[in-house]
Amino acid sequence: MRKAARHIVAVDAPFSSIIDSSPLCNIGRKTNQDVNHFQALVNSVIAQQLSVKAADTITARVTLALNDDVNPTSMRDIAESDLRSAGLSGAKTRTIKEMAEAWHTNEYDFSDPKLSDHEIVTELTKLWGIGRWTAEMFLMFTLHRLDIWPTGDLAMRRGWEQIHGLTEYVDPKLLDGQGEIFRPYRSVAAWYCWRIIDGDSATW
């Protein structure tokens, strides 16, 4: 991560301030042994279009409703009303319920390092309610892929704008190209964009 941080500052000096004032990016360093792939995807679905604080709160409530055991069976069996009471929208409840059913009928194994980012995104987005953003969060924070550039994330774009002192919103398509200089550490650059917006969070 020190090498990644040095590379980011070398190619885009405005990042130096947030990198100097932050700990090293912990993608791939934070222990996630207790979070299985299904649970990680559930957490990402919960976080869709929410602030980090709101997502953390609802994730904790859902986990509590499942007695700290988030797995396809417990999620399939819990009443939809209990998930709604924990703060999930109807759409997210449907997504997570259908994902739990899919896990019972398919063998999902994304741990093979030979699987490309594109292959994993393609497989995950076949599931109802799972879009590119959710798949990218899974790649970054569960599979620890270091070269993901999630320009569809609003907070990441706001962080980019703040780092670069921009007064207008950056176009996601334009940002796609601007991220090329950070390869092979685009995930790390994105992480610092988030950090300037959200600071410390249980999500990290």
C-alpha cells in the first residue's frame, strides 16, 4: 500500500494531502475471515444509494435480526416484514431474498484468482437487483482486487472533486479515462476519494 500511495501521488499530486493525513488503504489488509461471499454481497446491496453511516446502521439491524448468522438459509427463512422493519426497502428485500434462493440452486465460488473482474461482474449482474456498483464493491472489499475504478459511485466522485478543488460535478464518463493513470492501483485511489468524504467508518 505504501507503493500504491507513492504511485498515486506521483501521477496526481493533489492526492498528497489526503494520503498524508490518512492511514494506509486497508483493501486486502482488513481481516474478513468472518464475512462470507454471500454476506458481503448482502452488505453491498444494503449500502446501495445510502450514506456510509446509514448503511452501517441498517447492516447492523439486519445482522441482529438474523442472530449474527447471515447466510443463504437464514436469509431465505426470515420474514420479509422483519427485513423491512430493519430498514430495508422493498426492492432491496426482494434482491436479497432472490439472491438467497439463487445461492441454494447454484454453486457460487468467486475465490478463484483466475476469474477476471469482467467475468465476476457478468455473473453477479445476472442476479436481480445486482448492478455494476454492487459487483465492484464486492471485487474491492471482499475479493481485494486493487484495480477497480467505480466511477458510478457518487461519494467517490464527490471525493475526487474535493481533492482536485473542482467547483462543478465531474462526468463519470470523463472520470473513467482520468483513472487510467492510477493503474494498477485504481481501487486505492478510489478508497482515498471515499475517505475524504466519509472519514473513518466500520465499512473500512
